[in-house]
Amino acid sequence: MSSTSSPSSVLVETPLRVVGTRPVRPDGIEKVNGRALYGADVQLPGALQGRVLRSPHAHARIRRIDTSAAAALPGVRAVITARDLPPAPDRVEEMGDRTTSLRYVTDNLLASEKVLYQGHAVAAVAATSDAIAEAALALIQVDYELLPVVMTAGAALAPGAPQILPGLRAERMGQRDPQPSNLASMVRHERGDLEAGFRRAKVVIDRRFRTETVHQGYIEPHATTAICQPDGQVTIWATTQGIFSVRSQIAAVLQIPLAHIKVIPTEIGGGFGGKITVYLEPLAVVLSRKAGSLPVRLVMSRTEVLTSTGPTAGSDIRIRMGADASGKLTAAHAELYYEAGAFPGSPVGAALVVSFAPYACATMRVDGYDVIVNRPRSAAYRAPGGTNVAFGVESVVDELAAALSIDPIEFRLRNGVKEGDLRPNNEPYARIGHLECLRALQQTEHYRSPLTGRNRGRGVACGAWGNWGGQSSATAALNADGSVSLNTASTDIGGSRASIAMQLAESLGISYEQVKPRIGDTDSVSHNDVTGGSRTTFATGWAAYELGQKIAAEMTARLAAAWKISAEAITRKSGGFASGTQAVDFAEAARIACDDEPLMVSVTVNPKLYGAGFSAQCVDVEVDPDTGKVTIVRYTIVQDAGRAVHPSYVEGQMQGGVAQGVGWALNEEYVYNERGELLNGSFLDYRMPTACDLPMIETVIVEVANPGHPYGVRGVGEVNIIPPAGAIANAIHQATGLRMGALPMSPPRVLSALLARKNGSKGCGAVSQG
Amino acid sequence: MKSVVEFTLNGEGRAVLCEPRQTLLEILREEIRLTGTKEGCSNGNCGACNVLLDGVLVNSCLILAVEVQGRSIVTVEGLARPDGTLHPLQQAFLDHAALQCGVCTPGFLLSAKALLDEKPNPTETEVRYWLAGNLCRCTGYDKIVRAVLDVARSSAPSTPTR
Ligand code: FES
Ligand code: FES
């Protein structure tokens, strides 16, 4: 039996029967016939419909809120403001996607003294119909005193900038600043003598980059239904990446014991990191309590999703790298200013570790700044922070390689990390597949084919992501007919029911069809961390592996008792069990094993050797010289999956991550006016890629087994979104000769850069010199 | 003022009391409680709410319920045969792993059906243009496009024109 910290054996060399096949997912039928229930599909008898009043202003003091007229409207059953939430202590806890003060979490749910971004919630209503709830919102009077808005990291850190969070003093490398500012924290990792490293370089490239705020863009808006019973027992239906995270956030904010809260997961229509933070759930609970314990349903509009949830941080980035004549890096330096939004917690910490992660370099310094601005509180988004910094690093690496006349993949191979090399935070890598990915990309027909056509360019980039393990628990019951009921509580956001059930089937020696996976509520199994950090197929899959081992051991013991022989005398044979004289198939063994007593096993795990993920990508683009529009002509992604449990869903993750990266690179951005009002809060104007904007996305799965998992699995969900912006920027450079310094590389920006070059001035999107 | 609106839904007659402001999407989801038709944006930009109205693909969030008087609607719940046998597109989406979270899937299925009803043997480019009204944030569209092309090829033997 393996322990949770290290596997007893790595089975990756063993041929596997189930892992690596492509069965239809167990929840497939319900998702193609419309019967699967997502967040907004929960319709309880007698449910009230809620709405949230949101600030039209990006920064204002709330002088007074008058809800009396709304409360008096016939059909309105409850109106709440920040006063209806328990006063929050300034206590730092792990909550949702970050460790932060409870005060900030509460204040993001309903603004108390100030509104800090357009869309910040200030009140909520529950009524007998949605139309009445909407009418009630219009009756709530809020008296605002407008304050100056601060929209970018640069403006927020300028001397004399308006203070957004009163009293916020930065934590700078462990020390608290004496003076308040809009800087929440500053973190540095370093090794070696930086300036000496740059002096050894033949070429030094020093560039600045800007990336705009983008949203996760899941198609299902946030939605919830909650009931708070008079005795304080709470039931919540949530579309979330983690029901236990919802439970602990609500318990902390509303000061309810964990065991009094039951969170029931619905199907989830995408999350990408954005469905970890709670926005609606605590409000629905408080509304239900105030409305006499009737169920309350809250559903966001698309505009609310864009103004008030997510997004990920915009950033200002400086990348400086040097290489010697042989193409070896001598020094690397990054300064990252990430816009956290209205509360601390941008992904700049993760970005520091992503920054130069693919590169072995003895001399390195990475500085990260978490900056408060009047934008929505940023949330995790697929490989949080990675795409921003990799856009800069991969552009600079491309310039270095070109300056030294080295092929861009060759340059990356020469400097690529392998087992034992250090990450930017000075932790060593275990066995990783970075070089294998680069070599696989070099070998693709795509990379070897000549680039043809006018205005076309080809770019490559790579990326690394640490992945995660986290806590999982699961139970499994053996049924007397040999089928197995598997109970987990990890949100299935893209096929993980299948990949987890497959690992149980593999471990137990049965077929995939014999395992019925079910995702339970918070009362059904113990804690499961969120589906995020590329952890679920890895860690909950590990739990499933252990369940299989435990069931097999228990079956063997019971067969031994029935056959009156020792357990050691029983061996496994083509799924069944055998001793010297007798053999039974799995179903018969199950019948015997369950004859006198039910057979159920449970497992809890927290595997630590999760194994970093790597991806290398190649893109061909065509740039329209008249409009600046960039078309993706061909795209290839190579990614190390460790072992692909269900290759179709691994490819799906790769293709989906690339598609999001392409959107980030080419079109997506939050556009604000000078008052901090979002100008493109709809899917018409917040332009995500459609089927027309993409070609087929060619995938190559590399399998460098992760020594930290029984089947060699690595997480595959995130690293794929890191390289696209850099790869596309490099392709645009080859097509036009222009280095783009800002995302998105949208038609206006590219056209402006093209025209500026023609006119001999600097375009708004072109790179600035460091 | 509510009025009774009568229409055919997935082959069966329906009569629903509607307010003039209510959309077809709202009626389907909240009154008839067929929640397979999804709301992703409510302003015609995501296609999650797509249904067929007299065989024509529409965004049900942009149609008022009172407009469907006397007309015929097909939703995702009406795609499979009455005995539960999946429509070839539904089966192809499963076989090709053309869904991850699945919330966009009903809309894509209706769009793809409307395409193949009109043009049984489309090219990849035609499929992509036709599906451009449906947003999927999970898949990158690759497997969706392959699933649709696969159904077209297995039901229409002649080769597509490029
Ligand atoms: S909900 Fe109708 S198009 Fe998005
Ligand atoms: S599968 Fe999630 S949006 Fe398409």
C-alpha cells in the first residue's frame, strides 16, 4: 500500500489497460441531452429571486444607503447591506484562492464604507419574482461622495496617489512599510550577483511590457441557491470549483460552524480559477435568513460577471536578460507590477516563480509588486500570473536568440532546465519534461515545414507551471455484482469524473464501465481542495488509485477467510482472484466478499510530489498590413502530461488553454474610461475567440512520467495558457519586424505600430526600450 | 397583462401564460422548466440559448415569448428520439470529447443541426463560420468542429467542395 507522501512503486513502465484509453465520460449523456443541472438550473419550490445592487462608481464613499422604499415594495421579502454581515475582524486566513484578511473578503461581498470599483456590490434584494427584485433595486437610494480613481499600477504607485485602502501598509520582503500606500506587498527571489552576470553578457536585452486586465470568460454566469433554516443550518447549491472552499468562506464570513453548512455542487459551466471566490453565496444565505428561510436564488448577468468577478491582473513588466556569445544566459532580471484590483492578492507571487522557470541561469533576480487599483478584485485565472510574465520573457528570449543568430528552439534547449536545476524561487526541479517538449516541437511537421505566404511569421515560446497536489478524500463501495460506486467531492470541470474513475478501474483491475463515479456534497466525504492548480486528476486520481488498492486487499482477505487459506496464497489473475485450486472472476469475488458484510473503503491524501508541467508551442500568423488584424494560420502545442490518463481530455485542456491564450494575446482587454467605468462589459465588446478565429490546434502529448504519482500523472490544466502570447508576439515580429510591447496585440495596436514605423514615430503598442 | 401563447415544443402542444416582456428563453427555463437551453449573456452574443424556431436557428434570449404563438420550437431536449436514442450530433460530441464543462453544448448542438439541415456536407470553414455565433471557452473548438464534420461525412457520402 502506498502512503500519501511517496508512492510505493511507480507503475508508469507497466503497460496499463484503462489509463491511456478514451472512453465516453460518465456524465456525457446528461450534458448532450440538456438534463445536466448547472447553477442557474436549480429551481426549488417557493424560491425567491434575488438581485444585487452594484456601484456605478469606481471609487466613492458611501454616505448613506436608504433601503426603506425597496423593502416596502410588495413582493420584496428581504433587503440586505453590509450591515447585515457580521463585523469582520482583520484576521488573515486561507480563503478561496488566497491567504488574506477576512475583512477584505467581507468588504468585497458588500461594500461598507467605500465602493472600490464599478460593480462593487452595495445591497441585495430577494423578492417573489425577478421583475420585482429588479424594480426594488431601483428604489434603493445610495448617497455617494465621489473620490478620485486610480486605474493602473503606475498611477497607484505615483507619489501623492489617492489611498484606496485606508491604512494599507505594504509588506516588503517581510517588513511592514511605515507609510500607507497602494502597494500591498513586494516579494523578491534572487541568486548570484546580478550586475556581474550582466557584465559577462555579450548581448543584453532590456524591455518593458504592459498587459491589460482580462477575464476568465466562463460561459456560465455565477449562480446559487441557498436556504438558511431558523436553527442556522445552511444548504447551498453552488456552481463552484470547490464546495469545501465555498463552505469555509461562508463559515468564516457569516461565522457559522462548518458542519452546519452543506454545499451541494451543481454542474459547473467553466471556472478557470474564477469560480473559487464566493460572490453570491453568502448574500443568498443572509437573504434567506432574513426572508423567513425561503430558498433564495441569485444569478448574475454577463455584465455583472465582467464588472464584479474575476478578472485577472493587468500588469507592467520589465524583463532584462543577458547571454554570452555561446548563447548561454548569464543573468535574468524581472520586475513585475501586478494590479490586484481593489483588494490585495494579485497572482504576482505565482508569476515570480513562472518568470524564468524554463531557463537554467545561475544569476537571477525577480521582484514582484502587488498593487491596489480601482478595478474588481482579481481572481485566479489558469496558471495565475503566468501568461503576463511569459509574454515578456519569451519576447526577450526571442530577441536574444536572434541577436546571437541562434535558432529559437535551439537557444531554449541550450538554456533549458532539467532535473536538479533551480526554479526562480531556488527550489530544485524533480524529473521534468521540458527538454523533451522542446525536442518534440522541433520534430513536428509544423516546425520543419517552410513558412509560406506574404505577411506571415512563425513564433515559438515555452512555459512552465509548478502544478499542485492538495487534499483529496474519497470513498468507494464494492457492490455484490462487482460494480463499484465511487464517491469524490472534486468538481468535474472538464472530464475528471472519467479520469478519476479510470484510475480506480486500473488500480482494481476492472473495466472503466464497472466504476460509477459520483460527486458528493460536503457531507458525503471529507475535505477536497478546489479543482484548480491542475490538481484533480493527479491528487483525487491518486485517492482513486489507493481506493482500488484497498478494495483489492479487503477482497483478498475476505476470499481467504471464505476459502480458509492465507491471503498470501491468493493472486490476481486477469481481473479475478485465484489460489492454487480455485479461481473466481471479479464479480464472483465481489459476491463472496460482500456476502456477510458490506465492503466500503475511504482514503484521504495530500500528495506532495506533483511534478511541474511544461509546454512548448509554435504558431504561424498572418498580419493584415491594412487593418493590423492578426490571423492564426497554424498552431501546434506540445505538453508534458506525465501520463495522459484520458488523452482526449488532455488534448482538450491543451487546445482550450491555447484558445484562451490566443484571446488574451490578440483581443481581450478591459477598456475603461477615465472615471473607471468599464466600456466593454458584454460578450459583444469583450471579444473572446470564436470558431472562426482559430484553426485546428495540433497537439503533441509528451509523457515524461512524474515520479510522484503511481501512474506518472502530471497536472495538465494550466501550463498551456502560458506560452501563447509570447509565441504570437514572436510570430508577429517575424511577419512585420515589429516587437509588440503590449497585450492585446489587437488590430488598433498593431496597425498603430505599423503606421508609426511608416511615419517614423513610435506606435502605442510597440515595445519601449528599457 | 399576461396572455396565453400556444406553440409546439419538441413536437408537443404547449400553452403558457406569458408577460409581454418575457423572452422565449425565460419561458423555456423558468415557466416550462426545460433548463437545457442555457443563458450565457442574454444579448445574443454567446449562442448558449440557441433553439430552432420553425427550423430556423435563433437566440431564444432575443425572441419574445409572445412572438412564438402558433410556431414550432426545438430545444436540446427534443434532439434525441423519443426512445432516448441520441441524435448523431449528440453521439458525435460524446465520441469526440467535444465538451468539457458542457454548458455551451446545447447551443452548439442546435447550431450544428441547423447547419447540417441546410447544408449536409459543409467544409471546415463553413462549419467554423456557422458556429461563430456560439462561444465555447473550454475546448478551443477543435473537437467540436471535428464532431460536426464527422457527422456530416458519415451521413453525406459525397466529398465536400472546398
Ligand atoms: S444567452 Fe442568448 S446568445 Fe447568449
Ligand atoms: S465546453 Fe465549456 S464552454 Fe464549451
